Amino acid sequence: MISKKTILVTGATGQQGGAVARALLSKGHRVKALTRKPDSEAARHLAAAGAEVVAGDLADTASVVRATGDVDTMFLMGNSYEAGMEEETRQGILAADAAKAAGVGHLIYSSVASADKKTGIPHFDSKYLVEKHVVGLGIPYTISAPAAFMENVVAPWSISALSQGTYAFAVPPKRALQLVALADIGAFVAALAERREQVFGKRFDFAGDELSGEEQAKILSQAIGRPISYQEIPIAMARQQSEDAALMFEWFDRVGYDVDIEALRKEFPEVRWHSFADWAPEFDWSVLGQATSAA
């Protein structure tokens, strides 16, 4: 029998934090969902699903300390896109310190796959600085490090082109990239929370599939029901938008993630581990119609 835990989930109204909260609730755990937007629609959905929504901000250490008062486990994640990389690191360190001060029995920190491998990608490095701090705190911890999200194909920067029949990404069409579904991130973090002592002091890079942009486009064509073609975005164009993103795309092409997916599936059989071909037909593609009408 797995004992039910009380788990604080930060970033609970975001994509990844929301997936973690939903997975934990589905396993019967008590979830405290920390959010800066307790009145948001996402927060209301979590409350309806059984979470205790708690107003708080990683930038406000006192609010984090209050939220950690009665929890067994804390899932900590930052958001460099919203906060900026330096602030993400600062907030992550402060929140980890709060977890230690509160005596939280297990801190699960969400980083990114390969952040510990000197990638030179700024938003990987900002997370790794928090990782190193967590490791040095002397508390029970686990590092959860997902590869790229399958849901990136419908991210704000992708969905308009996809609604017009083009999957655009800044790597060569035949370059394989490791991906993971958000649902699997949630299920994996739930597995870490339940395994507890078995995963203390460990770092896990994880992914559910590995395939090229061309291969993704073929699967998307079948799932959406109309032709989707892959288009490589020139790296110079990506660099105009974001130097950080351009460095990541160059690293994807040059090195890329290196998760042993087969070994991972054997080690964590309780996670479904969607392939991209599993994920795409289950996704609600009505969002493409919404993107077209909003354009």
C-alpha cells in the first residue's frame, strides 16, 4: 500500500505544475496548489478536482514558508519565460531554503534534461544553479528533468503555423529529438513522490519518445486529418526572436538529449509513457480552429 501524501505543487496553474497536480490527485494524494492567481480558471479547475488552492508567489518567501507548513513533499519548479533566468534561479533557491526550514521530507525539483551537462543554454544553466543549491542543502531531494514537451507543437509560437498546415521548428527535418507528454511528466513526478526514499539523492532525465520533425509531421497529419508539412525555421530567424532559444536549437542539432528511453520504461512501468503516435490522436485538435478564428 502506498501511503497518501500531502504535496505542495508550485506553478500549479501552469502546464507542467497542472499536470503534476492532476496526476497526484488521481492517485488519491492531498494536493496544495500554490499559485499567484488563485482566482484564475485553471485554479478553479484544480479546486473542483480536489486540490486546496493556496495563494503564494515564489518571489515571496513568507508565502512559500506558510504553504509548506504541513506538507510531506514539495514539487518545485520555476518559469524563466515569465520571471527571467536570474530571477528564476533566485526564486528557486529561496523556495528550496523555505522547504528546508519547514522540514519538508522530500523536495522534488523540476529541472530540464541535460542541464547538468554544460550545454551553455541559458535557461538550462539557470535551472542547474538551483539544482546545485538543492543538492547542497542536505535534505532529501530528487531532480526531475524532462526532455522537450510534446505539447510544444501547440505552443503559442507554433499553433498559428500549425493551423495553416505547417509544423515549423528550428532544427533540420531529419534531426531526431526526444520528447515527453505533459501527462507523463505528471505521472513520473507522482511516481517519485510515492517511491520517496528509493529516489532520494537521484537525478532523472526522462523522455517518452524520440523522432524527427518530419516523422512528427506525418503523425500530426494522421491525427489532425489533413496534411501537415514540416518546415525548418532558419536559425538566424530564431536568433532574432531569442538568443537563448537559438542556442538551444543549435544544441538540439549538435548534441541533443540522450535519455535511455527503453531502460526508463522498465524502471518506471507505472508511468504510461506515451509515444508521439499515442499522444497525437488523444489531443484535442479543436484548438487549431480557435487559433484560426483568432488570427
